[in-house]
Amino acid sequence: MYIKRIVLAILLLGILGGGIFVYHVYTTFFSPNTAFENKEAYVYIPSDADMIELQQLLQPLLRDVDAFRAVADRKQYSVKGGKYVLRKGMNNNEIVNTLRSGNTPVKVSFNNQESLPFLAGRISMQIEADSLSLLEAFTDKEFLRQRDLNEDTSLGLYIPNTYEFFWNSSAQDFRDRMVREYDRFWNDDRLQKAKAIGFSPLEVISLASVVQKESAKVDERPRIAGVYLNRIRRGMALQADPTVIFALKKELNNFDTIIRRVLYRDLTIDSPYNTYRYPGIPPGPITMPDISSIDAVLNAEDHQYFYFVADVENFGYHKFAENLAQHNRNKAQYVRWINSQNINR
């Protein structure tokens, strides 16, 4: 009888101990372990992070980081870089599963960049790759050679838009994706339209960049593009002020310089970007044209205008002229206005 009681007591203790163990395992795996009040929290894990760094990142978001680590070890989780979304009330099992397979894309947007360094800086604020590694990828000599690009034309490879990337994408990942997007953008329809006006895709982009700088009004851009195409066909210089401004900034090596008025002395700058001195389109884009400007060149308005100047009676738009006499009258009105505003530079 005594031995039976001992055996029963041992069994009861075993059951109790097992129950406590099961309860501990269950709560460790399946009890809520988030410490934030918002519906979601984002975790950005660097590509080279280890478990210690991950625990530091999770520290402000979890109630019990040690419990998370225990579950992660039990599930043989290996740290993976990326952006991950944790939801309020998640348990450790859900958190580990999310960090294992829930890498969430981020939206990457860019436009109106005037140079590759500016583009690199813009992209580095949206993905893990830093601006230096991005710029190195953009200017890699072998890459440029394979794509038949150079320092002047390479900005034209990057079609401005909003794209989805994994946050932990490398500089090369970003660049190579942009190559695919560029090739996809230049479909048969656009290529045929470029061929019809006698331009390569990169030449279209160079002219589109001038159109972009001339007008912020999307509905006016096809008309401006038509002016430039008319001038090119007649063998006239483009005489586009934005190209002179770009040439001045390039000479100063300072694209943050603000130039609101082009002076007569500026027109003498010896630069292939100065379309008052050099015929044809610039050797490369003077900014990153958006898609509306590219399509404005490909679908330029058919008219007989050869000149235009800012319309001081309808700001943002321009007055167009078929001949120089008419243009000079429009220009005189603009000069009177700009002088009245004391805009000297």
C-alpha cells in the first residue's frame, strides 16, 4: 500500500511537471509578445545582421526578447535581411515565421534628378544600398560599355516611376532592374515612333529633358516638343535656355545653384550642352525627364511654330510664334515683366 502511494505521488508529480512544461512551452510559443500599441510595426533587418543585432532591433517592440530567441533557436531560424511587418498581438511563433518568409516589398519612387549622384542619394533613402555603392554601380565602366552608355547619356537609362523592390536590394539589383524596366519601356510602339523622327531612344530622352525643363505643364509639352523638332528639321539651333543653365551648373560643378535668368553673356559658354552654340540636341539629358515628357517628344504636336517665350499673362504657359518678328514682340513683353520683377540672375 505504501509503495502504491509513492508510485501514485510520483505519477502525479510527473503529470504536474509535464503540465507545467507544456504550459511553459505553449505560452513561450503562442502567447502574444508584442509591446507596441500601433496595429503594425516595421523591422528593417540589414543583410549582414546576426541574431544579436536582430534582438537589439526587436528590443523596443517585444515584451520578452529572450522568449523570442528561445523560439527562434527551437525553429532553427536564420536571420534574413529585409523589411518585415509585425502585427500587434503576434506570438513568437508568428513572429519567427514572419521573419523567415515575410520579406515585404517597399515602393521606390524617383523623378527629376539632374545627375547620377542625385539619383543615388534619392534611392539610398528608400532601400538598404547606400549612395556610394549605388553610384559605383551606375558608373561601372564595364556596365556602361555593355549598354553603350557614357557619362553624358547614362542618366537616361533610369525611367522615373514608382517601382516595388525588396528593401535589402543591392545597388546592382537596383541597377539591373532599371535596365529591364528601360527595355520594357521602349516597346515596339515607342521604338517605331522614335525611328519615325530619326532619333534613338537616348536621343529622345535628351530632347525630352529639355522639354521637361521648359514647361511644368504636361498638356503643353507636345507643343514645345513640336517647336524643337521643327527647328531641328530646318537646321536651326535649339537655343534652349535650360541647356545653358545646365552647362553653367556643370562648369561650376554645383547643381544646387539657382539661376532664374539667362544673361546674354551666358550664351557664350563653350559647352556641348549650350544649344545656342552647338546645333542639335545635347549630348545627354539635362535632367531626368518623366514619361509625359518622353511621350511628348514621341507624339509631338504638328504645327508651324519655331519660337516660344513665357506667357506673363498666363503663368506656367508660353506664347508661341511662327516667325521671328512675332516672337520678338512676345519676348519684349516678357523682358519688360522680368525687369519689373528685378530678377537679375
